[in-house]
Amino acid sequence: MIRESVAAGGFYPAAASDIANLIEKYQYEASGAPKSVKKSKGVVCGLSPHAGYIYSGRTAAHFYSSLAKDMPDRFIVIGPNHTGRGRPISLMAEGKWRTPLGEVPIDTDIATSLLEQSDLISDDYRAHQMEHSIEVQLPFLQYLRNDITFVPICLGLQDLDSAIEVSQAIRNSVDDNIGVIASSDLVHFGLQYGYRPFIGNEKQTLEWIERNDRQVLTLVEERDVDGLYDFIANLNYTMCGYGAAAISMLVATQFGLKGSILNYSTSYSTSRDTNIIVGYGSVIFR
């Protein structure tokens, strides 16, 4: 089965050359150097945003520039289910995902093991068919390496117990050649998102958003999963992929990895609109 792109021409360019040029630009801005990839069999986990590239691509590039320094060839990419389609926690166990940069095969061995390890996880194409959060990570991976395999996991459930079970299934299904990427934006602020807990002028609003988003990033960096869930609950915080972040944090802890915050930005940098603001952060665990 081929899962066709639904984000090309919207979240990122439709033409392969335009995608490569844009990612190359962002990667150079992030690292100050041309593309350089060190292939490895190591373990890496992290957090990367999934908005349109013009908004979050620079922050994502900081993650992928760091990933390129020691990059495995097998990945699990976990994103929230924005569409409500499919089973509560869904992967695809076989096939390929197509973007304008080519096709990325599903790692069937890992996918099969995950299904065996947890009854929470289902093989369900429907959850992935129209979902963008996982797809937007693929062109960055493809830009760095054309020989990767991956497993997409789409989360309709993001509670702590589910995150723990999925993280344990991952740990029991992989060796020391794996990258686990959580795809998530940070706060979604504004009436359009039904979330405006703070009212102030432009400067005050931006400060409130950055202060709280950076607190989230610190919790992620420190792998404080309980603290993250408490923060989300206490502020009703609209971080769309907190469950994905928690899974990445838990797997990082299981492998003894340490976190580093790489970059933070908001949509305001591009839109200059304080009525609707989304935060973006990148964190890597090595």
C-alpha cells in the first residue's frame, strides 16, 4: 500500500526541488554549514514541530541539523491525530509513504513487534490517510538520508498510561539503531483555538506565550513526564502532541539519553498576528 502525500503543496512545497532548496536554506541557517550527515547505529529521540514550513521549518531544521551529526536509519515518528479518523492508537505495518522526494518504506519488523507488544496499538491506515503531523517530518529525513525505514504512530489517546505502554512497546521492539521523533507544536493561542487564558497587549501576550512554552520545553528536556502532564492539566495547555512528546521522553529515559533544547519560535515571527499564535520547539535526546 502506498500512502500518498496530503501535505505537499500546503504544509510544504509540492515540487521536490523547492522542498530540497527550502530545507537546505533552513538547515544552513540552523547549522551555519552545508549538509553533512554522519550515519550511525545509535539511539536518538526528540521533539520537532509540524506546522507549515514557513512557520515552523526553521525550528524543525535545528532538530534535523543536530540529528544529522549521528543519524540512524530506522525511525518511529509519533504524531497526534488531528482528524479523529481511525483507531485510538494506530500504526501502518506495511507499505510505503510517498512525498515529492520519493518513497519511505514502513519498517515491517518493528511495526509487527509493536503490535505484538501492546493491545493498545492497531494497524489502521485510516488514521494516517489525511493526517499531516507525521508526514511533514519525512522530507527532512529524506533530505538527510534516502535509505531510511520508519513506523508512523498516530495518537488519538494521549493519556499518561497510554504513553507509558507505547514507550515500553517501543523499548521492547527496537535495538540500538533507532530514532524516535515526537511531532508536536506547543501552545495554540487565540479564539480560533478556544484558548485565550491571558489578555494583554502585544508585548505581554508574546511574553506569556514564550514563558509558558519555554517551561514546557524545560520539562521535555529534563524528561519530567509527570511534570509535563501536570502542566498541561493545570493550564489546560493546548500542546497538540504532548502524548507523543511523553513517549519520546520515556524512551529517552529507558535508553539513558540526555536532553538539549535546540530552538524555540512562534508563528508570530512570520505572521505578525497576535490573534492566532502557535509555539514551536525542538529538543534532542542523545
